[in-house]
Amino acid sequence: MTTQPDRPLSGIDLREEIDRLRKERNAVILAHYYQKPELQDLADFVGDSLELSRKAAETDADVIAFCGVKFMADTAKILSPEKIVVLPDMEAGCSLEDSCPPDKFRAFREKHPDHIALTYINCSTEVKALSDVIVTSSSAETILEQIPDDQPIIFGPDRHLGGYLNRKFNRDMLLWPGVCIVHEAFSERELMKLKAEHPDAPIAAHPECPPHIIDHADHVGSTSSILQFAKTFQGDTLIVATEPHIIHQMEKALPEKTFLGAPGADGNCNCNICPYMALNTMEKLYLCLRDLEPRIEIEEGLRIKAKASLDKMLEMASGTIGKGDLGDPTGD
Ligand code: 13P
Ligand code: SF4
């Protein structure tokens, strides 16, 4: 595994070089909303996990440079194996993926053979290969609604997203105990203080937040759904309980409004920046386009297994699969 150093490249106009290389390489640059503003601004497409998966599956570029975390770049490679997929920093992981080692997940599945595995996209390729259907935060509700009420389900690795879905749809999915360290860090006490200062400001929260934050939210949804809410809410101030780099898109779309990041325990919302997403920089993006490294490689047998659960998500998210049509609940 190669990690590009974050060293200053003197005398180089990084923006100009990135533009030149993306043409030369026939590369598409995809970025998640949690990326640094400068990376969002130069990307060909910025989106949530579902939108980025769709783009990665559809693009006719030769190279995908993924400004996001590793499971996102892995997803791009699983869906577009013939393309070169590069990630500016291979250390850009995710606490949810780390919480769910494939051998433990396999053992959990084996203990519950009558359950299907509905799995959040924030997991390793191996865990995707052990799952029946992948979901993102923007596709989870649509997909869950297509699964018969009496079908037992394992949901991993995010217990907060799973718990939110259980409460909203009156299900009792078995939850894997993983959390996102970013959303876990929001403080209810500090949020209430901020709300007291801005009593008319609605709160928009990501479903990766724990229930004590979700309970105060006026809107709960994926990053793209929170962004949509920001574009339509009545009022002049919005409190945003997700990774604060998404506020960049809100400020660009609605410069006259105020967007406040929900605070962590120390009252400083900077502690809610995703440390993994933050590893990607302009320098590293330039280097990975120049060197076509670090590159995502996935063994073909594993890729095919993981693709099956991702394909199911893409079908079910667009409603092209029938209720109960989930294949073998054992995941084999
Ligand atoms: P979405 O953009 O799909 O809502 O995902 C949020 C997230 O935490 C990605 O790591
Ligand atoms: Fe993982 Fe949370 Fe960072 Fe998303 S924000 S990549 S879920 S740690």
C-alpha cells in the first residue's frame, strides 16, 4: 500500500496541473461532500455515496480519481473494474469499516442463518461480498420498504443508522455495533445551547447521528437530502448535524443564509471534521493523477461477489426489483 506524502510542491500551480492531467489521462474526479472545499470545487462531480456509486458505474473515463474514503474508491473499482481507480491517500479509511472485520461478520451471519444481510456501504469489499444488499443513507429507506416485514434482517455496520430505520419502520433488525466517530461526537448539551441562541433555526441531521441528536432534528437524511433541505427550508439559519464540509455547498447555493455546524462536546464544531476524509489534499490529488498511484486493486472473485450486493442496491434504489426478490438469504 502506497501513501502519497503531503509535501508542498514548489513552483507548481496545482489547479492548472490537475486540469492538465485530468484531460491527458481522460480522468473523472469524483468528490464527496465531506471533502475540503478546494477539492469539491475542482471535481467533475460532487455527491453522496449513492450518487457517487452511480457516477462511477456510468462514467466512460479511463481513470477515476476518487476524493473520498477508501470504501468509496473500492466501490468505484467494483462497479468499473476496467478503469484505473486512484485514491489520493490510501489511509483514508472509515471507523465503520474498521468496526466490522470480515471474519467476525461472517461468524455473525452464520449464527443467524435465516437472516438476510442488509449492509451499509461504509464497509470493506469483503463485507460487501458477505452481504445480500448494500444500502446508502439515501437508498436505505426505499430498499427496506421493499423487504417483507417478516423477513429477519442483520443490519451493519452502523448501529445508529440501523436503529433509526428500526424506529422509523417499526422493524427489529439485528444491529452490528459500529459507529461513525464523526457523528458520534456531536454533543446534545452543546446542540441545545446553540438551539437556544437560534430558536428559529431548524436542525438537519444525518442518520449516522445517535438518537439523542436525531430526536431534536427537524430533518433527517443523507448528505444530499440535507443539502436539498438547506435549499428549501424557510428561515435564515440552519443547524447542520453532519460533517461540516458540506456547508461549503450550502454557502455557495445560498450565500444570504447562515449555516451552523452542530458542535461537539467542547463546543467547537471542528472536532466533527472526518479525519479520514481530511487526508486528501490538492497535492495528493495531483500526485495520484500524475503517477496513477495509489491504485485500488481487487481480486476478481471477491469483486464479483461484492458487485452482486451493490448491483442489488442500484436496482432496488431505482425500484426495479420486486418485493421479496432478494435471492438466497444466506448470502451464498
Ligand atoms: P452519504 O453522503 O451517503 O449521506 O454518506 C455519509 C457518510 O458518512 C459518508 O462516509
Ligand atoms: Fe466514515 Fe464517518 Fe468519516 Fe463517513 S464521516 S467516512 S462514516 S468516519
